[in-house]
Amino acid sequence: MFDRLARVINKVPWVVVGGAILFAALSGIFGGPVSKSLQVGGFQDPSSQSSQALDRLEQATGMRADGGIVALVRTPDGTNSATAIAEVTKVSGVIGADPDIAKVFNYYVTHDPSMVAKDGSSTIVVGYWQKVSDQEAVNAATRLADQLKSDPVTAA
């Protein structure tokens, strides 16, 4: 079977290339609109043990169990500088003020050294989503990114 296929490809390579291009074009035409129907976040079987565990965790905490949003805050003067503390506090405030955020954590709340770069040049602020849908989380992330970019202090 592969012998026959190899002979055809060797005899008429441009027909094979043309067929591949035609196939790709038709796939794009008929498959392109399908992307609008796809959802963010993938598929989970609600009867699986992992889905049930996520549901229990969400019920117990009131937050989405699959993560949140992470903001990287530059701290060129070190994490203990007044500027860094003010900037992290400001970013935490913006994220925490969003109605879709349940809790916000940063280095100054947790004192967890893993939240700070080894050289002290940056730290992270983590916001955990409330129990919102995937699309609501995407919308909130976009909204928060726009808010943080529009602020001249946090955008720098």
C-alpha cells in the first residue's frame, strides 16, 4: 500500500501538492466558522472523580479550583523598598476590587519567598476567581488588564 502511494507521489508530485493545498483551503473555508462555536476551558466529564473533587473544593472555598489571575510587578529597587510595597499594594487593590475576584495574595500577605524573583527584581500578585464561568473569567482578566494598563503608575 505504501509502495503504491510512494510511486504516485514520485510520478506526479505537483498533483499531490495541489491536492494538499486544495484540502487546506477547503478545510479553512469549512472549518473556520467552527472556531466561533468553541468554548474556552476545554471539556470535563461531570461524573468523573476529578470533576467531583473540583466541585467539592469550589463549594468548600467559594472560589474556582482551577486557578486565578497572576500579575507580575517589577520591583527594581527590591521588594522591601517603599516604591515596591506601594506598587504591589496598588495592583492588589485593583485586582481585589474586581467583583469576580474572591481573594488576593501577594508577598506582603503570605511572606512566601517563592512569590519573589531570586534577584528581587519582581514579585507576583495572585487573584483567585470566585465561582464564575470560563467566559466570565476571560472577560474579567481582560477588564483587569485594561485597568492596570490605563494606570500610568502600574503600566510603567
